Amino acid sequence: MQRTIDFFYDIGSPYSYLAATQVPRLAERTGAAVVWRPFLLGGVFKAAGNDMPARVPAKARWMLEDLSRWAKHYGVPFVFPPFFPPNTVRAMRACVAASRHGRVAEVSLALFRAYWCEGHDPSGEAAIRAAAEGAGLDGGALFAATDEPAVKDGLRAATEEAVARGAFGAPSFFVGDALFWGNDRIELLVESLAPATGA
Amino acid sequence: MQRTIDFFYDIGSPYSYLAATQVPRLAERTGAAVVWRPFLLGGVFKAAGNDMPARVPAKARWMLEDLSRWAKHYGVPFVFPPFFPPNTVRAMRACVAASRHGRVAEVSLALFRAYWCEGHDPSGEAAIRAAAEGAGLDGGALFAATDEPAVKDGLRAATEEAVARGAFGAPSFFVGDALFWGNDRIELLVESLAPATGA
């Protein structure tokens, strides 16, 4: 039976962006189905009593270096945006809406790139329309869907689910009850899914 | 010219313990000289305005799982101690005192194991004497040295140096100005020291 990895992320989280760029390879390496689960990191922080890592000035300075090192390690573009943190409520709702059309991975990756490579507001109408159209969806319709109660509820429910399962930050990977927190835990996640190599 | 990696750690930090178990291999893989730099994590947190990661309950729960995964990944023993966090002031002074005899790695590893594998108070006289004697030093003399002003000043100076260089947590690896924070950054540290593989 194919295993499932739930990948919870927020477009405003730089380590979520880095992790998202590795999702195709993660699926390939593990043979698992990776399910893209947009959530709202602000809601997770609030519920878990956590705070942005960049709250500590020395840590924020280090993170800039660290993020660049990971981007280089992965060979992906990364440009720290002109404004941070962004309000991602509408961006995350767009990802939820894209899920209903089977295009959540494409739309999410496009919004990640819009913000973390090009510095555009990921909740802006222009970015959401462009992400939708790049994924073969109707840009105006996807943007309009971000005001639908069912979409808003879907985002809230995903955030609550992640918190109930133990999330306190992003990205959060779940395999059943097991949480792997952070882009830097992808290797341990892969290891946990590798077939045991007994004698 | 041989490169130098400064390895700042506190015996009370579980990720410092995990990293410490990898130091011999780190030296081997990079060809660098790894210098064991005992510091006081409580002092670093205070100076940097940081806090224990286990302050967030969901994160503390996850950390227990994460630490066990790393221990399994490395193939090293790990048993969460009956009391946490420990007061490590005297343990860290013992490490500083051991530096003067060229035995800081041996004494530090012994104190890490006393606490993270056997649950003993790493600042207790018994643990410090045993660590010293296992490293071929006079146990009573090393314990007495933890009250010497020069040793206290040495620990304070190392802590201040780490903060001045940008540390905000443990373990902290420095290669010149470059900080690699965390056991989970050892791979990026190794990568940064690898010879460029140009065409």
C-alpha cells in the first residue's frame, strides 16, 4: 500500500519554500504520495504558543545565511523579499481553492516563487491570477474563490488539524502520527520510510 | 593551511551531545582542526534574547521524537535524563579546566554521556571526577579547579566571544565569521569546507 506524507506549509515561510522545491524528489525517493496541505502559519504559532524564529535578532541574521546555503545546496533560486513577513491569508486560500481542481502543487509552487524569487505579494490579485493561469486554471475564478466561505473554512480546518496533530511551525511533514518538522528533517523523513535493510 | 572549526557547546544541550558524537568524523571528513569550546548556553540565551526551544509544549513533545531519531541515525545511545534542564555551570568549568591539560574532548564526551546516556548530574563531583580520571587526569584536582577564578573567567570569556560572533543557541560551529547553528547543520558545514569541484 502506498504511504502518504502530509506536507503542511505556508507561502510566507522560507523553509517551506525550500522544502516545497524538494517535494517531487521526496515522492520519488520514498515512493510515497505527498499531499500538499496549505495552512496558516500565523494560526499555528498562535495556537501552539510559538513565535517567529526571526524574533531573535542574532537568529534572524543567521537565517539569511542559512537560507542562502540551503538554496545553493538545492540549486534553487532564493532572493529575500523586500517585505517580510507577508500576509498570506489570501495566498493560502488560493492554494486551498486550487486543491479542488487538482492543481494545488502547481499553484503553490508558483506563489512560492512569486514571493521568494521575485518579491511579489503572494496574496495580491496579480500573483494569484498568474499562478492560476500558469496551472491552466481561470485566474479570475480562482481569485474570486478566495472569498468563498467553503474555502475560508477549508483553510481554517487544515490549520486546526495540523495543530491537533502536533504542529507548531512550518513546514510540517506528517506520516500518520509521526511529525517531521522543518526542511532540515527531509533526510530523516526519507530514512524513516526506507525499507529496513536487515541481514 | 589547515582550517579550524570552533565547536561551541553546553553539556546540558541534547543537540550539542548529538553533535559532539560526530566531531571525530567531522574532523576526518573536512580535514579541519575542530576546537572544543565549552560555553554556557544560559548566558548565550540571555545575551541573545533567546529562549529554550522546549518552552513551546508541542515543540518539546516533538523534540523527544526528533532526538531519538537522530540518535538512531548516528547509532549512538540516548536516554532523556530524569531532570532537565540541568545546571551545567560547574560541568562547563570542568571542560574549561580540562582544556588546559589538552583533555577537553575526552572530559566533555564523558560528561555528555554521564548526563545524556546515564542520567547523572554533569555538574556533580562524582561525574566530574570520573570524567577527569577516564581522561587520565587527577579527579580531585580537576574538580577543585572549577572554583578557580581563571577557569570561571575562561568560561565567561568563551560565552561572550560566541555571542559577539553571533551565537544564539547550541551547538554553534564557527569557521571564521561563518556560523553553522545546530547538529542539523553539520552536512552544510562539511559542504562549505569541501574543495570546489570546478570544471
